[in-house]
Amino acid sequence: MQAHQHFHFVLMGRYQLLSLVSALETLQNANYTAGQELFTWSIHSSGPTPISSIGTREFTCQSLDDIHNPQEVVIVGGPDVAALEDPKLTVWLGRHARRGVRVSGLTTGAFVLAHAGLVENAAVTLHWQFRDAYREMFPDHELSPRPFVGDGTRCSSSGGVSAIDLFLGFVAEYMGEEFSGRVSESMNYVTLQQVQQVASAEASARTRVKNAPTVAALEIMESNLELPVTPPQIAAEIGVSTRQLERLFNKHLGQSPKRYYMHLRLRRAYFLLTQTKMPVIEVAIACGFQSPGHFAKCFRAEFGLTPTELLKSRVS
């Protein structure tokens, strides 16, 4: 067991406050459970103190230059994917990562790790809303379906309370599983922790559908957004009739397989348009639309405006 460990948290623009607080509360509860200061932390940024996800500045950030010989660096990401490519931070991370520093990413922090070239041989996870953008930007990287990945020197969590699980793992590493369990109990987190252990960040899991054929069909849809397959093909793949597939979707999801499939493709298109710099035509192709006109028509029916109108509204 180690008696003390310091964590350096690096905040990105509009960082998710819940992720940061979840991590800090876990460390603080570990100190409380031990009756002594086992873990300490400091808050940093590569520039001016950023605004949090709720629009406030809770913490005064120190400079990256104030960090010397770190062992634990935690990147707390936000929703602006473009801002996650920070040249100064990339160089800084690369310099320290070469000597074995553990770098973890919360929420969208995996983007920062990827830009710094730190995850080629490691699986990462991130918030589900940004998974499609990550896959487009880093198609060769392994994206884990787990809400948190806590192995090795490249760790990540998908946001929110999944940071608790990641940091309980760190506590267990430093102080043992039994002690980490007592920390979990002190946070009234034991039941939720059991759920998180088997949870998935993929959309097929987020629907909370328990019916196995329906879940299997959703997984096929999610794996074939760029080159959509037909409902009869999906039905044949999971071993049911097309009519049975229709009944299952209407019962568990309230809409037909075709309509739900379209929803998944258009949702992916929305995220790619708002999170990346991909041209509209490339987004259309990435979501299985060969005709720009058909893409625009379907997109307007789903969101009330065309892809071009959406992009213009975000600039104005």
C-alpha cells in the first residue's frame, strides 16, 4: 500500500463539472475513510481558467508549468471537440507520457489523449454523444463499450458518475480492494457500482431494452450506419421473421425497425455535423445517404431544419 498520491486535473473548455466532482469526491471520501490524507490534487489548465459545463468558474487553475514530475494526470473534457486539440497540452502530455505517467481522460478526455498520440495501443471510452465523432476522427483506435477503462497507463471514463468507478479502481490499486469497497460504502455507491460494472456506453444498452432479439437487432443497426442493411436482412441475422421484428420494435421501442434505424443514422449525422468539421456530403455518406437531397429531407423531418441550416445557426 502507498500512503500518498497526488492527482493533477487539467480542465478543458466547458469541462463536465459532474465528472470532475465525482472524481474529487471519491478521493476525498478515501481520505475520510482512512482518517488521513492519502490523496491530494491540484487543478490546472493550459490557458486561462475555463468555464465549466454549468457556465461558472468553480476552480482557479494553475499553469501546466507548475506541474513537476507528475504521476497521475487527469484530463476533464467538455463538449467542444475542436477545442480538445490543444497544441500546448499535446506537447506537454507527450513529454511526460514518455516516462510512464498515467494519463486519464474523463467525458471527452479521450480526444485529448488521441491527439497527443497516447492511445494507439490502448482501448478508451468517452461520453456516448461523442463516440461517432471519435470513430470518424480516429478510425483505427479501439473504442471500448464500457463506461470506464481503468487498466494500464491510459485510462478513461464516459462521463458523470462513471468517474467514481474509475477512481475507486485507482483507490483499490493504491490501497487495496477491501479499502476501496469501504470508500464505495461511505459514498452510498455500492448498488450503482454493481450496475456500472456491466453497463455499456453503446446506444443498444441505453435503450434499457431487455429483449434479446431486439437488442441484437439494435447492435446490427449500430454496426451498419454507413452501409445500412434492410429489416429482412436484420431479421434473418437474428433468426426471426420480418413481421416478428416489426412487432418486437413496436412493442419495445414504439416504432418500426425502419424508423428507428433512420433515427440512429440521423442522430449520428447530427453529432458529426456539430462535433466535427466534416462537410455535409461526407456526413451524409458516413450515415448511409447517397443522395444529398434525400439526406436533407430526412434531416429536416427529424430536426426541423436542414444540415446546412443547422450549421448556419451555430455560426450566427
